[in-house]
Amino acid sequence: MILHISGDPMALLMPPDALPSQVEEMRRSLGLDRPLWVQYGLFLKNAAQGNLGVSYHHGQPALKLVLERLPASLELVITTIIISLILAVPIGVVAASRRGSMIDRASLLGSLIGISAPPFWIGIAFILIFSVELQWLPSSGRGTFAHLILPAGSLALYRLALFIRLVRAGMLDVMTMDYIRTARSKGVSEQKVVYKHALKNTLIPFVTIAGMQMGSLLAGAIVTEKVFAWPGMGRLFLEAIGVMDFPVIIAWALVTATIFLTVNLAVDVLYVWLDPRIRHEK
Amino acid sequence: MSVRTASMNGLSETPYAPPKARFWGFEYVPAERQLLHSFLSNQLVLVACVMLLFLVFCAIFAFWIAPVDPLEQTLRARLRPPIWEERGLSPFYLGTDRLGRDVLSNIIYGLRISLMVGFFSVGISLLIGLALGLTAGYSRGFWETAIMRAVDVQLSLPLIMVALCFMVIFGQGLGKMIIVLAIAGWAEYARTVRGAVLSIREKEYVEAAHALGFGPWTIMVKYLLINAITPVLILSAVQVPRVIMLEATLSFLGLGVPVTTPSIGLAIARGYQVLFSGSWWASIFPGLALMFLVACINIVADWLRDALEPRSREQV
């Protein structure tokens, strides 16, 4: 379906002075002269065998091209998730346990800014501050750990803000539960109540959200990959759009969707394992 | 009454404490007055609302407010810094971009595009979602299954990915963008509306309405729809900033509106190209403006959710 709507790849693949007969020959060799439903049938048949077609532009299997770029993207996404989790959980817990304090207000204001700022703009601001002005960190490319800091940091800001709000809200909610009152009344220290009883129960629903964020990060990282010239799947996808390289576009969409769905499934399984209440229902 | 200590509660899910009885002189406080009270007692929300109105005003009257035409290229004034810097040039208060276009005017017209996209595409997905959600909730059986399976499929994919793929298929354009974002967003409405409908369709008074011989339309609109309004309102308030952000992202990637449209995302993308030559203003100011707009909407949306649904846990 996608193949025919938004443009003719021939116009971009062939030099403008190519003869019509040459264009037709190229079209035939790529199978683009057949009726749409035949193309789609062939696509489904091949896709089921793991063959998503050959990139018009690179001349290599599209799936292989995308999978080659996958590690770079995963590196970025996993670092982002780790950064935001490590920072968000303590900040959220402290904010919730000292409600109304300066720390609480600062974390709320910070998280408001974090969820309101466009991630790609944060990336640009980071480049301006840390690369252009201070010249501390490289602004583009992949390689050393220093290359990873700015892209992961700018991508993490939004999730960090989101996670802080969620941990804080979850903690406040759990703290009103009866079992917290029970724990307090039997003389458990406040620290133990917060970290052992409350935090544990807060983090269970949190697993779902963190997992879903990981999937959407993979798609959302495209902008960050563009800003920092990070050689991940997203950049490949953008390049493919530029030259209407449909096999690569489709391969990207399928790989991203597959990872997203796999992570979600894993999270659901993990959730049941973590929360015995669900296991014992029914 | 701890309204003051929770002055940040536009951001939190602080349950709204209804005013003490003696404050109003009677026990029962109507919902609208509670809402008004919580609104007036929350300075942050008040400020955000005023700011939001100001931005909407600017967007509507962009033609009179913007100092120059945002697309006009003044070639003698290319890459001029903001007015307070040495090379600044009046009337380009926030500087110009590489082709000599005014950054401030671009921002004002860009906010207009952002608000338009946010308003219309959320409106359209609301209508689609409301219709399908009501249908699914009211008529069980085949239609419910069909609609809810479609919802599941769409919600099982990241929003940004759905929007990206649609934009690749349909190509650039403001109208297309609004439609695509509307299609990408309807599923959440359908799920919310169906949930609200299911929770009351078995109630006695709905049964009574059936028994009295009211037709399905009357029941749907008079009983079921009314009950779905609060969650739909809350969802819309959360969706608008999300859609605005998505529009900016897609435009930044060059997949959103055409380059001749003064969009914030495009302005940031153009500013990014001249970032390394020291022209920071062309990308930083549009982003700040967008952040400001989204923050204002987020504050109001959070407050609305807290005030209307005190028990609600934060949704992502």
C-alpha cells in the first residue's frame, strides 16, 4: 500500500537524462511494474521468510541495513532509560516524603519544564552550551562515552521529568494505604516504611511505564539521532525517506514495532511475576 | 484547608480539598463553584491561564502583532542577532535567520500553527473517538469487538511511529498533518469513552430509561455521553500539548508542514543549521516559545485533572 502513494522512486533513482526505456528496465528489475496487489502479495510472502526486499539506494537487504544500525540505537535508548531511572527514583521518593518542601517544589517545577521542552530543542541547547560555548563534549558522532553523554542526556530529560512525577504520585498514593499505617503503628522506622514498604509497591506499576517508554523511545530517538548525527536506525530511516527507499522504511517500521511489542510483552510477564496479587486473582 | 501549601498542586495529583462548610455557609458546594474556587486559589494556574490566553490572542491577531511578515526575506539583514546585541537591527527584536526572516514574527505565526494543529486534530480525534467509543460501549457484540480490536492495534504501537508512517505515506501539508495526528489519536478517546459508558450502562436509571421506552439515541446522548464528558475533557487537555509537540517534531524532521509554513519546528530546524556559526537565537527562541506554550497548557491540564478527578492516578 505504501509503495505508490507518496512519490515515484524512479524519479530519484535515475539520472534526469535517462531514457524512458532505461527507466522502464529499472522499474521492471525492481518489480515495480507489476500490479499493486501482486507487489503486496510478493511482499507478504517474502516478509514471512524474513526478506523485506533490497534497498533501492544501498543495494543491500533492507533488514540487514536496519539491524546493522540497531546496536547504536539500543545503546542510546538503554543509556537514556538507565540515566532517567537512577535519577528519578531517589528524587521522586524524596519529593514525596517531604511534601511541600523546597525539594518537592523544585522537583515539580523542574519536571514541568522537562515534560514541556521539545527533546530535539534540548539537544540543540545542550550542543550550544556544552559543545560550542564550553567545548567540553563532542556534538556529533558515536564512539567514546563522551559522545554518548549529550544525546542520552537530552533524550533522558523528558523521561526523567515523567518518571519523577510518576514516582512521586505513586508514593503519595501508596503512603495512604492501610498497610503503611499498619507498618507505622507496629513501630517500623520511617525510613524502613518509605524504602521497604512504600517504594517497593510504588515501583511495581512503574515497571510497565518504564517498559513502554523504552519502546516509544526507540521511535522517539529519531530526532535526537538527527540532531547529534548519531548513526542509529532513526537516521537510516530519515535518509531512506529522503530518497524514498521504501524497503528500508518498511524494515525500520517492522523492527521498531517488533521491539516495542516484545518489550511490552516482557513487561506484562514481569509484572505478573513481581506482583503476586495478580497471579492469585481468579 | 491546605490550598496554600499545595500551591504547586497544578502539578501534583493532590486531592482537591473541598472548602469547609462554614466557608460557604452551607454543606453542599456545587461542582462548578468548587472548580472556580480551586482555580482562583491556585496562583500558578491563574498565571498559566492568563499567559495561555495571551498566547492565543497573539496567535489569532498575528497579522497585527507580528512586526513583519514572517516569510519576508530581508537580505540586507541576514543572521542579525537580537536587538540588544551590537549588530541587532530594528524591527528584528529577536534577530533574523539565514535568509533574513524575522525570528519573532516566525514565532508568533508558528504558535498560531501549533495551536491550530493542537485544537483541530484533538477536536477531530475527539469526535471520532466519541462516536466509536459510544457505539462500542452501547451496542455490545460485533461492533464492540471490531472497534476495540482496532483500538488495541493502534495503542500497541508508539504514537510517534504511527504519525511518522502516516506522514511518509501522505506527504507534507498542514491539513494532512491535522488529519494524521487526529487519526493517530482517536484510539485513546474511544477507549476512555467506552470505559465511562460501561461503568454506567448497567445502572438502574439507565435501565429505567430503557423501560420507559426511550430510544437508543436518547439514552446514548442523555445518559451515556454526559457521563463520558469529564474523562474526555481531561484527556483532551493532556492530548493538546502532546499533539503540539508531535507537530513540532515532525516539522523539525521535515515531514510535517511544507517549508513555506511558519512552523516552530521548521524554525528550530533552520536555526539548527546555523548553530555552529554562532547564530544561537534562530533555534533557541522558537524552542523557548514552544516550551512556554506547552508548559502553560500542561499546568492548566494538570489542574483540570486534579480538580475534576481527585482520585485519578497520573496517566502517561
